[in-house]
Amino acid sequence: MTESAEVAELSRRLDEAERERTARAAEANAAIAAAQDRSYWLDRWQFDLNAFMRTPAGPVLRAAARALRSVYRLLRA
């Protein structure tokens, strides 16, 4: 492999790695934005979800949400 071909191959691999890094950063930013959207109202209402889940009503609500989700998925399929 000649030196110019080697340089071209390295340049191509570098461009590919840079595109991959940019795509991963965009995915991470989208995940952070989605998490911020979900937590906005909890913060605004000063609602501590962790404290709520430690109460007896927390696991009941979680089980109800799981049941509703499974019914929704069953109907959707």
C-alpha cells in the first residue's frame, strides 16, 4: 500500500469515526432532552417521585402502570 493510499484510508476512517461520534452525541443529547421534558412538571410541582415511591401507594401505582402498559401493548399488537 502506497503512502498516499494509506493516508487516504486513514482519512476515510477518521471521517467515519467523526460521523459516528457526532451521531452518538446527538443520541445522548436527545436522551437528555427527553429526560428533562419528563422531569419538568415534577420539578415545577415540587413533587419528589422517590419519596412517593417509598410510601405504600408507590408500589401499588407502579403495579397499576405495569398492568395498563401490558394491556396497551396487547391491544396494540
